[in-house]
Amino acid sequence: MNTLQRYLLGQVVAAFCMAVLVFVFVLLLGNVLREVLTLLVRHEVRPALVLEALGFLLPYVAPFALPMGILTATLLVFGRFSADQELTAARAGGFSLTGLAAPILAFGLLLSLLSVAINAEWAPRSRVAYKAVLAQVGLQMAGNLIPEQQYIHDFPGLVLYVGKHTRDRLEEILLWKLDAQDRAEFRLRAETGRLLIEDGGDRLRLELHDVVAARRGSEGWLPAGYARTLVYELTPPNREGPRRPKLSEMTWRQLRQELDLRRQQGVDITPVRVQLHQRVAFGFACFSFCLVGIPLGARLHRRETNVSVGIALALVALYFSFLLLAGAWDTRPEWHPHLVVWLPNLLFQAAGAWLLWRADHGP
């Protein structure tokens, strides 16, 4: 690698890092902040929970930010390189655009391999974990499960009443345990308590403090003891065990298992096949964008950042339109939507290779 190649690679990597940070922030802003920030401002969730959601969502948005970052970086660097007449000087010195771009293309290919790995394993896992955090956020909101001054019948075999609910603190709690005839046979009175969320919201524990128990007798409620702390396992309402992940939330191994299962059942496997092909095809968007961004930036002869970003967004929109089309056709196996996800890569790489050839051999 010569000095000029190292210089261009360093410029692209620096611009790539800055662009990825910007795109990651924008993507996070459109996801976790939109869903959780309002609750944080209203003090309905802890700041640590928001940071946890951000950490889980980061691997999910990374495959989207990486190709947009490399496209923006190549357009910026080579547009400036061409506008400053440095490309003309390099050609006069015997360098071709393809030769100068070779290390950057190798960098784009490495990014593609990393993106494929993220799409196959880390992104779906992080998405599932992020949704579990959102479920936990929803359960922690004051009015969702434990509203104040209401009889709550949502938990099987129990009736619950809470006099006051402040964030995660419950006060003036009454809990009745019902028998087979739905009649109260035990009553618990607690001064304070709290609701504990476990397994991403799939399990709830009601922790009661300073509990006075009573049981129903022939002449009314009779004292049945006192407990400093008592914990009740609760079944979340409208839940029947852990939520099964969607196809877009499955890892590569889970998708392969799903594919084999549906084949055994004789069920159409096109939706699973689209997901499998999309994980790999979308990963190679980094290389496709890198290949088209280098000669396109050199032909633009523009230094302006806003122009490069605008062109990058237009190309990204064109690329994603094919993915959206494949997703819309995943119930139409006769149209082969699993092959549609490869079309933008083929188009971008063919256009990039042609533009590179024209840059080196054109008039």
C-alpha cells in the first residue's frame, strides 16, 4: 500500500466513523428515545433502564448505519479529492482510480462480512432483548397493571386493591385470595410493597411488607398471623408464557430450524427463505455502497457535505425499496422474493464497476 492509498483509506475511515455515529444517533432517536424518552422526562422509568435499552438496540441499528456510513464517507472523500484536482494529479503520476480505491474496497468487504455476522446473530438477539426492556418499561408505568383505588381482577385467584401507587412503591395494599367458588378465603393487608418484574415482563412478583393476614371464619375475618415480608408470584395478564419471536427477530440457527420444521409440515417456506437471504444480501450492502460511492464521488467534483449526504440518502432509499418489495411479496412464492433482495447488490455493484472502468478508461 503506497502513501496515497494510505492517505485515502485514513480519510475514508475517519469520515466513516463520524457518519456512522451520526446515523446511529438518528436511528436510536427514531426508536428507543421516541418510545422511552417521554417516560423518562415524566420520571416513570429509571435512567438506567433507558441506557440498557440503548445498549440492546445498538447491534440492531448497526447493520443499517454501516452501509450508510461507508457510502457517505466515500462520496465525501472522493468528491473532495476530485474537486481539489488531486485525482487529476494522481492520474498524471500514473495512478488509476481503481488502484487508489483497492484498500478502501477491501475495507468495504470486511465491513460486509461483519454486517453479515451481526445480521445473522447479534441483531436479532439484541432486538428481542430490547423488546423485553420495552415490556418491562410498560409494566413499570404506574397506571398499567396496578392502578390506584381500583379492584384489580387481572391475576387468577386473586383480587388486589392499592390505595396509592408512587412510581414503583405501593401503599395501603389489600390482597384477597379466592377459593374455587371465587369467594375470598384469605385477606392480606400490607402497609407498603412493590411490583418486581422478571424475565423481561414474563414473570411478576408482588413483594409485600408488614403484612397482617386474616382468614374467613363463620363469624367474619379472623387473625391468621403477621409477616415482615411476603412475596406472591403473579401471572401477567394476557400472557401465556414467553412471546415467540417473529421471523425478523430469529437468529440464523433459529431460522434454519424454522425452515426445516415448515418443510416437514408441508407449509410454504417463502417467508423464512426471504429472511435468510436478506440477512446475507443486506450485509453486502457495505461493499455495494463502497463500490458505487467511490467513482460516483469522483464524478461529482463536489466538496459540499450536504450534497453528498443527500445523494447517499437517495441511494439508500433506492436500495431499501427492493428489500421492502421483497418483504411485501413474501407470501407470493411464484415471484421469488428471496431473489429480489439480491437485486440491489447486483445493480449497485454493476453500476460501481462500470463507473470505475469509465473513470480509468473513459474519455
